[in-house]
Amino acid sequence: DTPPMDHPDLVRSVVQSSCPLDGKKHVMIEWQSFPSGLEEDRRKYRVLRQREWLSMTPREIAADEEALRHPANMTAFVEAYSPYAEIRFVVLNRPFLETIASNPDWDESLIGHSNIIRGFLLILRNFLDVHHIDGVDGRRLWSTVCVERIMAKFYEREEDVIAARANIIAYLANFLGWPVGECPYCFDQWHDSTKDPMEMLGALDPKTVDTLFEHLGTLEGVWPPPGESGVEEQQCMV
């Protein structure tokens, strides 16, 4: 059986194999969507999506022990790895309606999908509020990247897109403590999503549309988390 993510022996093994004592700096990048995967996910080392969430409110999901461990328990991760590594979280935020539109067939319905997504936004916000500052070096533990701020359709002029993307890269590099704050080729293979959430909503019955907009309204003050004050590219859309 695979040991828990925060098992001391597993943590030491991961650190020793990923970050050898060779005098160099090493970077480990781990990413996850919250929530992530389907009920029938074959990866037995992770807590799977739970059918019970379909009958829960977002707040009930946010308090559910299985949800707090899906796809990973971030609090346990911080506590397990912070003695060995400098940890930083990058919150990649996508507008709510675009998130719902990207997987309309998940969780049996758009309403069910929306409820589960909102439950996990509560989980993430609670975690970010508690873990705002790194207890070791006093620096901010997390930063935000707003997906819409790197999309061309968000801007009227190409030079504004280029400038915004450069600002985001520079700010992210500074947050991570990386020596180079420029990446002229980072977006060469980038393609904006062609999905139009409003077009998708227009094909639904009015009652479902009204409910999704009500769900969107409940996120005020909850999500997205506040960006760095005075940094335009850190002010995300809901």
C-alpha cells in the first residue's frame, strides 16, 4: 500500500531523491486542480471524487473530511515538507463561469458541478487565509495568477497583452525568488480558450442560468482571494 502523503519516511525519501545535497538549488513543481479527477479514477493513492458531494451544500463539502483530503491535504503537505523545503503556492484562478463551462457533463449536472466547485473554493480560501505567511521566513506563502489576465481576448491592443504577460512573469519570478524575471518565449505555444461561457449559458433553460448566476453571487467576498494591492494583474475576475 502507498503510505500517506505526509508519512515521515515517504517525505524523507521524496526530498532525498529530488533534492540531493550537491550544492545546487532544486525546484519541485506539483500541481493539482481542486477538485480533481473522477469517481472512477484508478490512482489508488489519492482520495477520489465522492458521490456524496452531489447531495451536499458547498459549506457541507468544505467541512467534509474526504473533501479536505482531495486531491491532497495541503495543510498536511505544508507541515510535512516545510522542515525540508521552502514552499510557495501559486493560485491559478480561472473565472467561475468559464470553469463550469469547461466540463458541463461532470457531476451529473451544471448545478451539481457548480456546487462542488464552490465547496472547493471555500476549502481553498480557508487554507489561504490561515497560511498567508511563511512561518519560517516571514514572506507571503501564496500568490495569484489570473488566467484572464494572460488571455488576448481580455485586451483591446496587442501591446497591452504583451505588457500584462511580462508583468505577470516578472511578479511571479520575484515572488518565487528566481533570479530571472523575463521569459520572452513563454507564451509562444499559448492559445486562448475558444469556449464562450455566455454562449453555453444561452443554450440552457432560463432557470438553470438564473441558478448559476445566483451561485456566482454567493462567491462575493470568498473568491477569488485578494491579490497584491496595487498590482493590476493580480485583481482576478470572479
